[in-house]
Amino acid sequence: MQTDNPTLTEKLASAIADGILDGSLTPGLRLDENSLARQYGVSRTPVREALRQLMRSGLIDMRPRKGAVVSKATPGQVESLFVAMAEMEATCARLAAMSMTPVERRRLQARHEAMTALAAAGDRAAYSDANVAFHSAIYAGAHNEPIAEYTLGLRRRVGPFRRAQFNVDGRLVLSNREHDTVVRAILSGDAAGAHAAMLHHVSLVEDAFETFAATSAA
């Protein structure tokens, strides 16, 4: 499962994805591995892995003789990813409400409380990193390895779009409030409530991303 600290590949993928989503890297632009490696002071290996991650998200294409080229995930592709993500995360939340150990429940509560402080401080970068760890803890708490691994893989594909939501004013606080509903349901063992709360949360994440995308395109 994913650790609290993003890997080098994940950091590179995030940086490149942010440039695509905010329009700094325009559709059709060729992304040269050597240039990116020099820009970020790394070898080509993590750059290559980062580009592969972004290809799965639909943000870049791999073209013959041109290599990686900036693309744009269509609204339909993004919607399909979020629908799948919502269903899988809701399932994990339901299972976590039934299966988390007392220690895991206390740790989830502690993560949520730490994120409340980050949201209040407006620390988008730290909140975004903590958000990945928070959701990953719920996947692990489901105690079903195939479901957890599939959900984590889907999370990596949706990750760039989920991270972009935090550029919307007020989103950190709203996200944290939504988490509070999820956490309360899990801690109380309310499986149906946890499922519904997580499904609602991810739908609002999609709404926030659409707001960001519309603002960036304006």
C-alpha cells in the first residue's frame, strides 16, 4: 500500500500533471524525457515511470516517433474514472466500518484530526499529501487485499484530477467536513452510512474538479 510520503515518480507525475491541468503544458506539446530529467534534476527512469502513470490518466499520449505528447482527458473519460473511483472507495469505506481494528480506527481518527489543522491553515500541498494517506488507510482497513490494490491503482489514475480540486477556494475545509462524516460512520461501525458518505464525498470531489477545469479554461 502507499506510504505517507509520495515517491519521486509520484512527485514528478504530480508536477507534470499540474502543468497540463492548469494549461502551462498545452495539448500537442512533446514531453522529452531528457529535458524533463534535467529540469527536475533526476535520471530518466523516474521520468519515464511518471509519464506512464499520466498516460493511464489520459493526460498524455505515447505516439510513434514522437514519444510522450500532452493530451487532454475528455470529460467522458474523467467522468468514468470518477464513477469507478466513487464505487470502489465507497466499498472500501463500507468494509472498513466492519473490519478495521481498534488501532486502525484510532489512527484514522488521528489522521483526520491532523488534516483538520492543515485545512484550517490552508496548507494545500500538505493536505493533498495527507489526503492520499487518509484514503489509503481506508483501503487497507477494508482488509480485502484485491479490492484495496485495485482501488489504489485506480486512485493513481484519478490522482491528478483529485489533486486539482484543492485549487478551488474553500475546498480544503469542505473536503475535511466530508471526511468527518466518513470517519464518524467508520468509527461507529455504520457500514451503510460509511458507504453513502464516501460515495457522496467522491461525487463532490468530481464537482470541485469540474469547477477548477472550467475556471482554468476561462
